[in-house]
Amino acid sequence: MNRIAGMRRGAAWAFMVAFACQARVEGEEPVKLRGKWVLDAEGHSIPVRLEARPRGLQTSGLLFRKGELWSVGDQRSEFPGCVFRMDTKTARLIGKPLRLELPLPAEKENPEFAIYRGIPNSDFEGLIVHPLDPDTFFAITEDKTPWIVEIRLQESETKDASGYKTNIVQLTPIHFPPGVTSWRNNPNYRWEGLAVSDDGKTLYLAFERAQDDLPRVCKLPLEAARSGKAVDPEVIPIPFASLPRRHDKEQALLNLNDMQFLRLGGRDFLLAVARDQERLLLIDLERKEIARILDLDLLDPSGAPIEWVSPEGLAFDRATDRLWLINDPDSERQNYRARNEKTASGQFADYSPLLFEMKLSAVLPAPEPAGGK
């Protein structure tokens, strides 16, 4: 391609990005997606404890790595503090849940490790892979003690079904931004998602919902997030108050959950999932605005509507134009069920998560030119 043609093509792409990102999807029908049950490797429900409150995987956060999806169990999971590998086509687990392991206690270790050891079920939420190092993950915890958790993958020497060892190598405490407290002072509405810029320099954090009913997007240097020393994220002023509610979910408040970083036309964006409103939000970090809204209608595998879906994990693969969402089955009010049923049955009663798949280009309609980032 000659230089003039390249400049014209680049300018056309920049125009299409600007046009697409100014166009909201309000008024359009929600995108209907049928989920697949997340089951074990043999296609069975994940066992739950019958003598206590039923629990499933309680998947929170999602990432795509080397053709597989990974998620993490939150504090109510049957496997808290564990990560799960999933097949993208079948939604079945690959091997057994992998426990996040700490190193043996040491005299000069980070004191946060001792705090972590004293919590049997840290509340993991977001999960992301380092864009320049596929063997490094970052997670975030919400309830109890909020941390940015650095995780290192190692090939399993035993060659067992799990395939990997997953080691926690750093815990970095997170301070809340000045004047920001969680919605109704509920510790389950604090840090939820995280994303890393494609150059590996900046970490973005999602504060789910504050006292004013609005979420926050924050940022800090990734180097600081890996330091083990308490960090003070900087708030990016995104006008969430201007986001209109869905006409079919007028009572649903705004949460900000999992996020992924995108670079479009040389500009920085975050693609985020809003759990209660069941929406995807494209956030323009340069213009500090919500550039696009995509409403979703998340259905069970038969196509039936669900009373409470609670999508909390988001991942995509630009090479294959695929985007995935995973939900965190609610286990407190028995509202994870088919909408036409009064009580949960089948996989709903087992708290089986659902994996949803769609084209990434449905969210980002302007095709990127060949050779672009």
C-alpha cells in the first residue's frame, strides 16, 4: 500500500470509529443470546453441598487465553479462591478447578499474605491476562479485604488433568477514592472489574456502584498495582449519570462489572458489562464518555427468559471476532430461575453458570483495516 492510500484508509477508519462510537443503540431491540450451561468435563453439573446453602461455581470475571476461557470463583463459590478453565465451544470445564496457591510463609514476606491466609473465601471478582505475558493474570477482590492479586501460571509437573499450577505472587491493597463509598455501605458493591492497557502500562478498575447509585472507572500504573504497597487509584470522570435506563428494565440500577481494554483507531476504550441492566457499554477513555450502549436479552439454552441472569464476566478474541459473557448465579433470594417458574429447577437449581457468545463486531460494527492494531 502506498503512503497516500494508507493515509486515506487510516483517515476513513478514524472517521468510522468516531461515527460508530457516537451512535447509540437506543431504540433497537436487545440482542438475544442463548447461553450454554457450564458443566464439568463429562457434561455433568458441578457438585454442590446439600447440607448447607447450595453453591455452584459462582463464576466472576472472564478472560480468553490461548483458545480457552478462564474464570474465577467468588466468596460464595463451591470453590472459592479457585480458577476454572473452559472450552469455548462446549462451555465444559477443562480439568478440575485450580486453587490459587500462596508461597510458604517467610520471615520477610508481604504482610498481606498472612491476611489472605486468614480468609477462607476471599471474594474474587475480575480476572484479566497481562497483554504481553500470557502466563501472568491479575484478579481483584471485593468483600473483606480489597486486593489486586497477581497470579503466575506454571505448567504442572505431574501432568495431571489440571494442566497448570496457579500461584499468587503479589497482593496489593487498594484504597477507595476520596469521597467514594459503596452503595448502602454494602461491601459487595465495591471493586468488581479490571483491565490492562495493551502496552501493559496502565491498570483500569471498575468500582461497581457508589452511594450516589453510580459506578466509577479508575486507573493507576500497572507497576504500582504489582508493588504490594497500598495504591490510590485515580477516578476517570465518566458521565454515568447521563446513561438512560432501559425502557424494559426501568427499575434496574447501574452496576459496572467486568471490563476489557480496546484500542480503536489509535484511541483507548473500555468495553464493560453492566450486570443489573444487562448491557454492554463502550467507554471512550480519551473523550471520557459512554460512546455506545448495547442492550442484551440473555436466555437459557432453550430460548426461555431468565428471571435473574447476573452477567459478571466479559472476554473477547479479536482474531476470531468472538465475545463471551458468563454469569454469576445468584444464590441469596432463589431468583436464578426460568421466568415462567416460581422456583428453580434443573440446572438453575444446581446454580450452573451460563456462557453466552456473540460476534465482537456486533458491538464494534466498523471493521478494522488490515494491518491495524
